[in-house]
Amino acid sequence: MLGLAWLVDDLGGDATTWGLLFVQGALLLGWITFAGISRAVHRAGAKNALEQEIASLGKPRNIALSGLALQAIALLIGLYIGAEPGAALQYGPSIFWGGAGALAFIMVSTAGHVAAQMWGEDVVRLRLLGLLHPAADGLKTAFKADFVPPKGDQLLYNLAPWITLLPALVLLAVVPFGPTLCFGTSGGELDFGDFQGIESVGQRCQESSFSMQVADLNVGILYFFAMAGTGIVGAALAGWASDNKFSLLGGMRAASQMVSYEVTLGLTVIGALMVYGSVRIDQMVLWQAENAWGIFVQPLAFFLFLAAAIAETKRIPFDIPEGESEIVAGYFTEYAGMKFAMFFFSEFIAVVSSSTLAVALFLGGWHLPFVTASGIDISLGNVTYYTTALPGEALAVIGVLGFIGKILGLCLLQVFIRWTLPRFRYDQLMRLSWRMLLPVSLFNIMATATVILAVASFGAQAQEAMTWLGQFSMVLLAVLGLVAFIAFVIFLFAPTKKQYLVVNSAARYAEMMGGTQQAKMEA
């Protein structure tokens, strides 16, 4: 950020806007740093003068809440100065260099704290934040013995991991991870030196464009489902070619489960395709940016899609094909070394791929509320409450970071589900798909068609009402995002409350937690 201070004139924008950015960054980095040191001091005790001074400021939670309050006050003051005529020229440079100086002070004080911590040690140990351990695990896996069942089908046995892994890797090719970049032309070809901005609300590329996706295919989402369906073959082949009864059971379970939920997964997307009017994922994201996110247009489809996607990835509570307590490890029981790692990685990659598609279809993709092709524009109807121009490069980076943040949020949600829910029985798994999710997805298609016809029959009044609802949804998203950020910060600094249960059996533990429920077995 200090480096950006010397590039303000090249990046565009006045000093007030960039000064506001630096001040917010300095405050954010400052209170996070001091709160982190305060937390360490309250746990282990003060070891130097700097830690004693920080400990005297109060508890980490008080420092965090004070920092958030200061950020809000600084933001309001900056917005007031930016809106006041002539104030930008008078106060802008001072705010800008003040924020940059505050950042420099925080960096130096943090470095001083680290130096003070290491001062009394003879040896400075370099652990790389624990990143060497997974590297060692990967190296160990690569050199493990490659066991092949002597009575199995060696060709299909060796082919199954590749059929499972490669489709999971290429699924993301058609999903745009950022806004389309607009460029000029020179001699009939794309001129990367003539950057004209991004394609978003209020602007489409006039000359040439560069799509931020690996493969810009006309078939769009159909490619995603076609490649995802091939993973079924890999699981079935692995179970059959291993010459193991447990593997065969796991392969049969995986094939039946993935086929069942693939049907529901496809039907949940039909309603979204009816609304967006395109199978191209980039066009779907643009529609959401100009109207409303898919989770507001297709709320039922979003939850159906999420449930079916988790089942497709075979993660808890849908990990029937690899239930350790029943069939050892399922269809990859006989696999070791890198072949086992390929199955292992394909499941985690599938979690990311399903989250990526869910973000593109229902959570606006790379779009963020009130971020347009020219900057930030907070408008409702014909009234503009705040507007500021940002360079196209900054808007492209904001879009990519927003897209990645949404994906991480959905992946974290799936991890929470994995830690919370118990595993389904096989009959419960099949009943959930064919008797519950499938009929509800068909109902969603019928309801979507009814609403589309009703809106079209009411004409301009219905279109205006939809526009107001779309703007209200953006306001709701902005407020929820701010509340979620504040709640996350409070959660990070909240004291840990532990409850100890002394039990001597799993049955007694279940009894203390409220007991267990039994459901009747059925087809």
C-alpha cells in the first residue's frame, strides 16, 4: 500500500479517495495487530515493555470493537470531506499522507514486537507457519509402494483414478473468475495496451473483450454437467477392478448415489436457466449484476442445488460409498500411494468446483453490491447517495477477490456441515433424492414458469416492481455483509467456552446429549 502511494497519479482518482483507502487500511491493520498481541499477552503474560503497554489498553475484544468504531467514524468523516465542494483539494493530501504514515508506523511497530520476542533466544527457529508438514506428507505419499491387486483388472484399476481426477480438474474451465476486460483494437487485433475498463452494470465492451475464464464455450453450463457425470465411471471402475467385495459395494453405492443426485442437480438449474435465458455462465453473472442475485430469484433452487452438490461430492453426511465403519474405505480400499491421493484430491476439488458453480449461478459470481463498471455507485431509484470512480484495474481485482471469498464461504459451510451432521443410511439417502428433492425441484420449475408468465402479463408495472425488489436485495446484501464482517471479528476475539463431559462409553455420551433417533428401514 505504501508502494501504491507513489502511483496515485498513474492509477487515477483524487487524493481524497486514495487517502480514505489508506486510512481504512491503516486502522484495520492497526487494531488487528494490537488485538492479536493483546490476546497473546493475556494468555502468556507480558514479556517486554511494548506488550505491557498494549495489555494496558484492555482486552482483545475491547480493542477490536474500538477499532471498528474508529473505522466507522473515519469512513463517515472521509465521505463527508469527499462530498464537500473544495474540501478534497484542501484536506485530501493530508488525509492521504496521514494514512500512508499510519501504515508505516504500524509496520515498524509490528516488526519491533517480533524483534523483541526473539531478542532473548539464541536460535531463531524457522517453521514456515507449519507449511513444511503438508509438503512432507505429499512427498511421503509420492514414494509409497504402489500395490496392485493380483487378481484385479490391472488396466481398469490403473485407469480409474485418472477418470475420477481429470474431470474434477477441468470443471472450472467454463466459470468466469472475474469480470470481462474491455480492450481497444489495433490493426484488427486485441490491443492489451489500450485497457478501457471492465464489463459490468452500465457498460458492455464496445470493441474487443478478454474473458477471465479458461474456455469461453457456447454450451456453458452443459459442459460442466457433461464432465461431472464422467466421475461416476471412475468410481464404478475402481470398485469393480479391485477384486474386493468392500470396494465393489462402495463402487455400486457411488454409482447409484451420483446418478440419483445428478438428476436432481440438473433439474434445480432449469429454473435458473429459464430466468437468465442463457446457458453461458458469464451471461448469467451479468444478468445477476444488472438485476438481482440468483439466491433471491431462485431461493428454493439454491438450497436444492447445495444439497444435491454435497451429495455429488460424496462428503459427510452423504459419504455412503466410503463409509469407514461399514465398508473400510469403499471403492478405493485397495488403492495406496499416489492413486489413493488422486481419489482423495478429486473429492476436495469437487467441493471447490460445486461451490464455484453455486457462486456463479446463485451468488452473483464476481459481482458485489453497488460495484459498477465505473466504480462504487450507491443508488436507489433516481436518487444517488454516494458515488466514487475507481480505475478499471482496481475493479477487476475487487471482482476476483469477491469471487474467491464467496467460494471460500461456501466451502467453509460444507466443512461445517461435515462436522455437524451424522451419516445417512443408504435407504435414507435414496429416499431423500427420489421422494423429496426430485419432486421439489419439479415443483420449482413449475413455479418459476408461472411467475415468469405472471410478470410478463402485468407489463411495465411488474417490471418496475421487480427493479425495486432487485435494488432492495442489493441493500440487504450490503447490510448483511457488514453485519457478517462485524460478527466474524467479534467471534475471533470472543473467549472460548469449554464444557467437559466425563463419560466412559459412546452410549452414555449419546444419552447425555439427548439420545438418538431410530428410523424404520424401507426401500
